Amino acid sequence: MRVVYPGSFDPPTNGHLDIILRSSKLVDKLVVAVLKNPSKKSMFSVDERVDMLKELTKDIHNVSVTSFSGLLVDFCREIECKTVIRGLRAVTDFEYEFQIALTNKTMDEEIETLFMPTNTQNLWLSSSVVKEIAIFGGSYDKMVPDIVKQKLEKKVYEGGFKDARIH
Ligand code: ADP
């Protein structure tokens, strides 16, 4: 089975990586797909996010990383993939994820969405929280892989957070 894991990944966190690692063991091929969304302000460019994800997944043989714009269902058709995986944290994720999944299903009934629950240690972890901590100089060592930490530190140092979407 080929599966797409779409998201913003701004930046990738240990929560994302955990979903990638666990789901890659269940599928033949996992396509991690960074959404190009011009209406969402981001800290990292799409290329930077793709590069970080490529570096983080370089040793997982069945994972590839790409980006897409437009509707997820159109991207799925383009790459001939009918299954989407999304991570679920607290119940608060559920309503939003359920809505998106049903909307995608309404647009293309062949697309199925699978949900994978987070690990308990990543329950409250989000890219937004990590960015906020980074900007205010707190410690987020346990929340992101080292290479992401280095890029975040550089971004904050360079003032790249000014355009970031924190909330
Ligand atoms: P989006 O803007 O599409 O929600 P995100 O990068 O925030 O993009 O999230 C991508 C996917 O990863 C979503 O399914 C989200 O629920 C999941 N995710 C984010 N953080 C975690 C986490 N800590 N544990 C498990 N899944 C997560």
C-alpha cells in the first residue's frame, strides 16, 4: 500500500517523525508531502521543509519527500495514491481532521484517510509551540531532532521568525 502523509511541517517535530517512522513500517511506500500554502505564513520555505524532512528520513528506504499545491485529492490522483495518513493528538485534533477527511472523501470517494494516534510524549507537541519556545529562548531539545533545532536557532538568530505563523 502507498500512503501520503501531508502537512505543513513548519518545522518537522518529533511528533511528525514518530508518525513517519511508525507508519513507514506498515506500508510499502510513504510519501511525505509538504503543502505549499501561500495563505499560511510560515517560518521555513517549502524547500527548507522538504530538505529537513529528506535529511531526517534518509535512512528509511520506503519514505520519499515532496511538496504539492492545491487540493490533496488532486495530488493523490496525480501520484496514483489512494490512502492518506494523518496524526491525531488530543481530541481537539479530531474534529478538524474528521472534517478534512470527510471533505476529501466527498470530493473523491476512492481516497481513504487513516489516523494514527500520537505517542504520549508528543501529545501536546506542535510546530507552533516549538516556534514559540524558540523565539522566546526556551529549551525545546526534546521536541525536535537536532538538525531542526540548528535550523530553528539560525532562523531565530537571523530574525526569520517575523513572518512565522505562531498561532
Ligand atoms: P497541518 O497544517 O496540515 O495540520 P501539521 O504539520 O501541523 O500540518 O501536521 C501534519 C500532520 O501531523 C497532522 O495530521 C497532525 O495532526 C500531525 N501531527 C502534528 N504534530 C503531531 C504530534 N505531536 N503527534 C502526532 N501527530 C502530529
